[in-house]
Amino acid sequence: MICAVVGGTGWQGAGITTRIAAAGWTAMIGSRNLERAEILQENLPPFVGLPAERFRAASNVDAVKEAEVVFITVPITGHREVLETIRPHLNDEQVVIDVTAPVDPDNHLNEIWPKEGSATAEAQTVLGDEIEVVGAFKNVSATMLLNHTMPPNCDILMCGDDLQTKHQVGLWIKQMGFQAYDVGKSEDARTMEGLTKLLINLNYSYHLNQPGVKFMELQRGMKILPDDDLFKKK
């Protein structure tokens, strides 16, 4: 499978690219600056210990044209512009996975929310209903993505409007080394994307090393459970 990583020359893009290659697929590193993409194509494989033939450099548009799956990994400040640029080159057989979180690139403790309410909703609006968009990888650190041989410290949350598409994306995410959870439609993505700032706050305030979100069930066999009889007069 060929995957485009639009805006792939930042840290999050490098991390997603690594996970694509680790799954055995081809990663098209897209960028507005082809030279920057070519540099990453040369340097990233030995850095993460993966075969060089799984990495290719291209412009954002050329990467999209060849891909079956398109990952959007640009900062929120350039999100809409990049989506508008690639829109004419997408087709309805492709799946777009929007990774962008509404974090201000100049101050990670600030958020920049698009008028649609979330980056996922903005992507779906700009690309149109005929393109299936799933928001995912919003709350995972680039460090965790790059360390593809380690057990993940987090799960991947997904939002999107098409159930079948989310099921397929969940299978791909599993091949990329993570457990995926469908947590709602695109209108619910604001809640999911807002977790990113909370995780950054934890990192800054408590020096937690790249914290993530992981779902845990209550231990089986608990003796004390909620019971309505507790609120009834005896």
C-alpha cells in the first residue's frame, strides 16, 4: 500500500512515516519543499532502522496522486491551505486520515480552533462529502511514533462519519502497532483534539515523558458495585 504523508517533514510527519514503513507499506513523504522531503527520505531510514526503499520523497500534490491513503500532518496554521491545495487531486476511493491537532505551533499551550470546531471537521468540510475523512493520531507523541519497536504507551482515538471507513482505518492502525478506538463522529472530534493540549500541559507541568491516553477496564470480580438499593429507604 502507498501512503502519502502530506506535510511529512515535521516531527509528527516523520513519526507517521516511520509507522507506515514499519507496517511494510511505502511512505510518500510530501512537502511544499521537495529538497526538505528528499533530506528526510535519506536520513530517516537509518535513524529508525527501516529499509530505505519504503521511503519516497515528493511534493504534497504528487504524493497524494499516487497514494491509496493520505495522512495530513501539517500544523493547524497551514491546515486549510494545504487541504485546498490537494483537494483537486483526491478521488473518492482514497481515505484521508487527519492527524493535525489544534495546537499553536508558536506556543504549544495555546489552541487555534478552526470555525468548523475541529481540525477533523475542517478537513471534512474542505474536502467535501465524497471524500471519507477520519481524525486519528491526534494524541500520540512523535517520540512514540518514531520508537516503533517499543510497546505503545497509548491507544489511538478515531472520529469520523462513516462507520465502515473507521473500521478499515482501525485495522490499519493495528498494523501500525496501536489499538484504535472509535470515539464518535466528526462533530465529536473537538473533544478528542482538545486532549492534546492537556497532554502537553502534563508534560510541561509534571515533566511526564510524552504522556498518552490509554483505556483500561475495571478489574473483574469487584465486590462493591453501583446499586440503586443504596438510595432506597430500608
